[in-house]
Amino acid sequence: MMTLLCFIGWLLLVVFCQPVAHASPKVAIVEAQILIESGEYEEAIRYLENATVQYPDNDMLLSLYGDALYENKQIAEAEVAF
């Protein structure tokens, strides 16, 4: 029984910790803006880390990433992002 519970826990971890594929850069921008405006800075940072990997040339996503870092008091990291 314990082995089954461990397996289920591992499976859930693997499934739900995968990077999110973003439908488009516009969708990623809107979702990131919503996270930032609602004060969910750490979630926005994680979200934007994935989005900027998928769309590395999108200046708006990079700017939002810097904004989220700044609002989360990660000033040195924000300076690098900008």
C-alpha cells in the first residue's frame, strides 16, 4: 500500500511540475500581467521563466519578467532581466 501511495505521489509530481506550453506569446503576456497585477509575483516569475524560454525574443515577456522580479524585491535579478 505504501509503495502504491509513493508511486501515485511521484506520478503527480512528474505530471504537474512540467513546464507549461503557452498557446501564444499574447496569451502568455496576458496571463503574466494578471499574475503580477494580483500580487502573485513568485508565481509570475515561475510562469515567465518558462514563457521566456519558449519565446526568448519577446521583449514584452522579458520586461514583465523584470517587473515581477522587481516587485518581488529581487532587484539585482531584475536589473539583469531588463
